[in-house]
Amino acid sequence: MTSFFLNSTIEKLKITPTPFYLYDTELLKRTLQTVIAEADRYGYHIHYAVKANANPEILKIICAAGVGADCVSGGEIEAAKKAGFPVDKIVFAGVGKADWEINLGLDSNIFCFNIESIPELEVINELAATKSKIARIALRINPEIDAHTHSHITTGTRENKFGINLDQLDCVLDKLQTLNSLRLIGVHFHIGSQITEIEPFKMLCERFAEIQSNIEKRGITLENINFGGGLGIDYENPDTNPIPDFKIYFETFNRYFKAKAGQQVHFEPGRSIVGQCGTLISKVLYIKEGSFKKFVVLDAGFTELIRPALYDAYHKIENLTSSETEDIYDVVGPICESSDCFGQDVKLSRVRRGDLIALRSAGAYGEIMASQYNCRKLPKSVFP
């Protein structure tokens, strides 16, 4: 079943040069209303993870909803500021912050730097001292939890490059006591992306209780607890489940983690906010019949949507032009790489040259990861 939004815009799609990203801003706004309403039940703070989609129009809509921004580069800080996000709602994470990015954060007086190592502590302390500033920091702790997601987007185990391992935490806290241009205001976690089970979040709450107890024994009070993001979306059923179950998500944290008096709790959803509002629209160039397969060759490739090539990720594929009897195809792009394949043995209404094909759930990690490999032009975004 094709969404009402796609059906209602089909005439405009026919005359727009492909490939392009099509955005349903009404769905985006409904998703924002839902996440904010459910978070507000418990007084939780939301920071949108800019890495999911930094389209300026998307950022403006998200900013207007009143949430903050989670950034992982200086460029994302600049994009967030340009979109209007208040600097006191911007957090800066990332395992490899360059000096210019740290200085940008310091000069902008952002809310917090999420720290991942002792060397990073030392560098931020040195740069802050040069400016006679005190940098607010949170320690990104690796809670050593397997979120049961794809290995490329798992971030919470000791084998990952992210965060401070639990057996290093005491050394980091000792070092922090010697650095006078930093102020510890909390801790930060992020255990992975596209998590579709609640159990890992429950485990995170329970693990944090142990971590907080050990930190408090050192006389340290944690003002802010940032549980990161990671909530997945339903790639198989984007029309049936266009908005993730934020109710159960936040209920889980409220049930298994009880904030102490004065503590502020933060989350950093990205994919779960923008994933379903975007669709990659492409046109059929050829139907190629091989000895064993039929190939639908699109004018979009992994330069426009790299997730299937990078993660073997699934995206629902629909023929917007035809409603004829179904046939089975491999749906591929024009890039000179064998990995440029969106799906194998895909059932589609009978495909002809020139048909419009929709690759659904491309609002997150579609446009933002687009490349110009093969000297291809970056596609446009459309807001009907």
C-alpha cells in the first residue's frame, strides 16, 4: 500500500527531475509532537541528532518545535546555529573533535561537550584555559551493553571506539580533578542505532544505577544524565507504523531509572524523528533481463542511499506508476560497483522504463550521506 502522501503528490513527482528526496513535513511535525508530548510526561529533554538529516528546511522545522541539537562535528554545530537552535541546547559529541571544532563550541558557549577519553579532556582543558573559560563536560561512558543491532552501528561494547570503558572510569575521574578549566555536569551514553527491542534500554538503566552509585562514592553529584538515542523505526511497514512507539520508550526509562532531585534527563533521537518522513524518488532507466534474473536499473544509486550497500539494510521499494500484476526483480542503481543494489527478489508491479520508484524510509541517513562518487551530482530535496 502506497502512502496517501505519495499518492497525493504523484502528479508533481512526474515532472520533477529524478532522483530526488521527497519530504512529508506534516508527518515530521506529527512525529515531533508525539516525541515531545511523551517526553514531557516525565520532564525529559530532547536534543535532535543532527547527523540523521541536516537539510536546512528539516532543521528549521525541528528547531521550531523547541528541542535542542545533538552535534558530532563543527559543521553540525554551525548548521544547528544557522537553523536557530539555542546554543544552550546544543551538545557536542564525537570521538575525534578537532581543535577548531572545540574552539567553535567554546566560543559559542554550547551547553556541553561529551568527552570520550583522557587526551580529549586535556585538550579541551588547555583550549578553554587559553580563552579563560570553563568548559561544561559530560563523560561518555561505555556501559558494555550489546544492543543487538548491526555491527556497524553498535556503539556500546568495549570493542567499539566510542566512550570511556568502565575499567577506565576511575582514572578519568582522577585526571579530571587536576584540570581546572573543566566542569563535570553529567554523564552520557549511546549504545547503538536502530534498536527495536526495549530490553537493551532496560539494561542501560540498570547498568547506570551501578555506575552512578560508584561515582557518588567519590562525592560527585551528576546533574545531567544523557541516555543518547537509538530507537529504531519500522522499515518494513512505513505506512502502518509511521511514528515509533515513543510512549513505551520513555515509559521504560521512567520505570527503570528514577532521577534524583535536581537531575535533568536528556535523550538524542535522530532516525526515529526523521526516518519515515523522507522518500527517495527515482526513475527506471532500463529493465535488464539476465539468464536468471530481471534487473530494474534506476537513476538513483548508493550515492543517494548508501544504507543497503553499507549495512545490507532493507528499504521498502514501491512502483508509483504501475498497478499491474507483480513480477520479481533485483533493484539496482547505475554506480560502477556490484554493491549498488537496493534489493534482491523484490516484488513490484510490472515495471517499465520511465516508471517512478519510491525507496521508503529514507529521511534518516539518506540525503546526509549522499556522495558524488562517479562524479554524480547531488540530488535535490522537494517539499510539496
